[in-house]
Amino acid sequence: MVLVVNKSNNNLNFQKHQIRIQQQKKEIELISDLLTGICEESIKNKDNDSIIYNIFLLKKIPSISIYDFLERIVKYTQIQDSTLMLILIYIDRFCEMNYVTLNFYNIHKLIIASMIAAIKYNEDNILKNDFYAKVCGVSKKEIDTLEYEFLSLIEFSLYVDEETFKQYDRYVKNNN
């Protein structure tokens, strides 16, 4: 028996994979630029009038940028682009429902919590929280707590209708 490898098919699959990676990096860049801009604006405005949820606050600003953090999450979790957009939507929903202003002290934990919610709501391949804890550099116990608190504070409201999703997608793509 002779194994025949179709090199042109392998090259085509590799090229498609490379294109998808480049598109996803652009999506990460757009979303991270938006979130970074919001955090920077809160510094300028000295926006500290939001309700403080200590569970989401860090004592010091992490050295990892929002872009690098999102890129790490996407690299290791291999989430779909739609899940990446849901992370943004859920963070916005959380802030709106709880009068929270995004800043560099809470954004990373909000990304973690919204990521867990988005993955479990939108993805077919869901891994254990231990894995997500390693990817995000926190303990499993903290992941569990962040997930529960986040979901409670958004009243377990995870459904996003198609029009809302498209509005966020357009906004991200047109405002960066």
C-alpha cells in the first residue's frame, strides 16, 4: 500500500489557516484597542464613581497588555471570532448593568470572567476551568469565583441577538 499525500491540498489548508490567524489577530487588535482606549479615558476623566466590586480589582496593573492577554487566550483556547466578540459584549453588559467603569485595575479579571462565560455559552469544545486558570495565570478557585460572580452580576444574561452582535461588530471595525 502506498500513501499518497496531496501537497496542493495541504498547502491550501495551511494558507487558509494562516489567513484565519491573521484575521483573528486583527480582531484581537481592534478589540484590545477599544478596551485600552476606554481604560485610558477613565484615567483622563478620573472615573472612579463606579460601584467597586473588589473581586474584579487588582492591586496593581498587570504587566501584560490587553492585546497580549487576549492573544494568549485566543492562542491557547482556540476560540472562535464570535466568542471573542462575545467577551466584549459581556464586559459592556456587565459595566452597564452594574455601573462599573473599565480601568486597568479591573479589565483583566473582567476579560477572564467574560471569556469563561462566552466560551461556555458559544463554543462546542469546552475545557475544564483548571485549563483556563493556567492560560490566564490565576488559580482554579479564582476562575470559579470570577465566573460565578460575573454571571450573577449580569443576571445570567448571556443571549445576544443577531442585530446586537452585528452592531458591536460594526462598531469595533469602524471605530478603530
